[in-house]
Amino acid sequence: MTVDKLNEWFLALCTGLAGGVAFIVKRLFGRIDRLEERTDSLERSILTREDLDSSLEPLKDANQLILSHLLAHRDTEGDKTKPKP
């Protein structure tokens, strides 16, 4: 009889301890998951100077191409607009 009661108390203590550890682990990993989600959302919204420079690089190249083309053909276009003497 005493051994059965001791065995029941031991099992109840082990169950309670396992439940407490599971609760703590669940809370800990839940907080970590929420923090990772917040960090991910912040990283999506933060732009750095390098990001802006790299995204504007194709536009700078296109502008440079247009400018070089216009400057190269400046003389030929100028001749068409001038009246011939």
C-alpha cells in the first residue's frame, strides 16, 4: 500500500515536472518565433544606401546612354535646323 502511494506520487511529480518544462519550452520558442517574425518584417521595410544605389544603377546606365547618343549626334541635328545660305 505504501509503495503504491509512493509510486503514484512519483508519477504525479514526474508528470507535473514534464508539464512545467514543456510549458516553459513552448513559451520560450513562441517568443523566439515572434521575434523572428518582427525582425523579418523590419528587414523588409529597411532600405540601405547600397540597396538604393543598386536599384538605380540601370536607370543611370540608360540615362548615360541617352546622353552620350544625344551628344554624339548634336552636330548632325544642328545642321538640319540651320537654314542653308
